Amino acid sequence: MNKSPYFAFTALSYRILHVVTVLAFLVIGFLADVYFGNVGAVLLSASIPLVLVFIDYFAFAGTSSQKQKNMQFLKSSCKGLGFFRSALKTDLLLKHFCLLFGYLGFILAEVIYFTDSEAFIDSLLVLLIYVPISELTLNITLILSRRISLSMVIQIAVCYICSMISTILLFMYSFLLPEHISDFTLVIIISFIIIQTISIIVAIVLYKDCVKGYISSFSDT
């Protein structure tokens, strides 16, 4: 197997779609901040995971499902399992890279249209919460989507769930934020560390669930 595991698992159209998505997120993140301010970050936090979960359907849908047997040969093979693991790691890292690019556009807009330091700091503090919430939403929803032998209709329903989870998380956290969040930087940083840690743990669960789908307690029955 001289071919890259990720390239072997994904079609050229799938990889091109990711590149286009990255560029689109960058532009949309920039425009969202210019026209909507911090509200743009809310829109990004709900839309980016939704799009990434939908794209995932075309390469890794059902990889943790007992009903989806197309990965059984790889999962029962020593070398095949390592090949599969490598592809999953690459895909997971690239998905989070795509997510961060959306917020990079947001930051570029803040830098270009810089008005005052307090507003700039407020915007960055907002991102410290919205980025890990987006990551957490993405990881949770991918667990759901990869555990089910999906049809396109079900995948669309899963994407709606993805958007709902992100919106609910942001709505819940908004009650904890004071009006001037720059005065409570420590609260934001602690929240970031907690949410990011949870997101990483869920990402590990996602990875292990895909790799050991036929014996994992997370797999469907």
C-alpha cells in the first residue's frame, strides 16, 4: 500500500470539496464579521459543523455501525486496521483545520477593520468560547452519523441535530457571560480550557468508536 491511507479512502471530489469548503469558510467568516459583528461568530459556530458533518457522509458514513460491513475486512486485519486508523486521524485533523479556517476569516476582518482595543479583545474572547463549542458539536454529531448506516435523508436530519446542538450550547453559555466580557477574561479562559478538554475527549471517543466499531460499546446493535 504505497498510496496515502487518506487518499485511498477519499475520492478526489471529496478532497476538492474540503478545499472549496475551507476557502468558503474563510470568505464567509470575513463577511460575517464585517456585516454582523460577533453575531457572525454565532452563525459560523452553527453552520461550520453542519457542513462538515454533511461532507463526511461521502467518505466515512456508517464506519462505526455493525450493519455497515464494508469496513469489516480492514478492521479484522492487522495492517488494514493501521491503514484505517491513519485515514481516520488525517480526516479528523483536516475537519478541525477547516473549522478553524472559518474563524480565521473572522479574525482577519477584526484586524483589517480594527476600531479599538476593547472591541478587538471582546471579539477574540468570544472566539475562545465559540471555537471549542464548534469542535465539540462536530465531534458529538460525527459519533452519531458514523454509528448509523446512513441514507442521505438521515444524514440531513443528523446535520439539523448538529446545528441544534451548537445553538443550544451557545444559548446556555450566553447566560453565563456578563455584558462586558473583557472584564471577566479569567472566566472565559477557564471556560475555554474546560470545553476544549471535553471536545478532545469526545474526539478520542469518536476515533476509537470508528476503529473498533464492531466490538465497541458505542456501536449500534
